[in-house]
Amino acid sequence: MTRQLVRALEGRVAPPGPFVVVWRWRYEAALLIGGPFLVSAVGWQLVVTVAGLLVALVSVSPFARRRALARLWCVVTPHRIRTACAEALIVTRRGRLPVVLWTGPTREGERVWVYCRAGITEADFAGTAPLIASACWAREVRVTKSARHPAVIRVDVIR
């Protein structure tokens, strides 16, 4: 708690640079930019037909629905973890957030690998696990330190 108070007094969360913004929103940017290029390349009829078939497959098949939902959560969860870190002031003294390296689906939810910049520890995440769980709309969050890399932690989001 005192560490968070010191960070609150030192400053706020620093705004991300342009490369960081593009990296964080890469999936959304790919849809926004790639969609019109795809339509111009193959035609809107084919794009609408394929999209309709994918929606029908996801609607009918429980397996496809689970896979699509798992991938959707893998896109949403890093955004929610960054929001939780900003709200809990899990930042460096310069206000930089930890880096979400990778997110993958698991049977219980998602597994997120996070790089902790200098000044951020695994204890910061473990101490705010309920806040992170709330931000991720999850039942529980488990935080584990990597055995090979001390600056990397594993955050298991349990749905």
C-alpha cells in the first residue's frame, strides 16, 4: 500500500508512444485497415459470404464457438490487464506500464505472460490480484514468477 501511495505521489501513467499504440491495438488495426483492402482485392460478395459462413459455423458448432470465444478473450484480456495496472498504479517511476508479451487460451481461461519493467515486481501483481480479476471480469487471477526469467511473470485468468 505504501508503495502505491509513493507512486501516486510521484506521477501518473505515461502516455504510450505510437509504436506501442499500434502494437497494443494490432488486431483491431488489422481488421480496420485490412478489411477494406480485402474487399477491394476479392470483392465484397466473397467477403460477406465467407464472413456469413464463419458466423454460421460458430453459431452451430459448440467446438467452434468455444474456440472463437477463447480467441476473443485473448484479445480483450491484455487490454483489461493494462487498464488494471494503470488503475492500481503498477507502473515504473516514469509511469510506464508492464508489457504484455503473449496471451493464450487455457481450459480455465487465459494465460498471460507479462514483462515487468525495472521497478515492478511479481508482488505488485500478487497484491492486486483481486483488482486485476475484477478488471478482467474473471473469478480469480493467479500470479506466478517465471523460473527462467526473473522479470517475466505468468498471470492465469480463471473464468
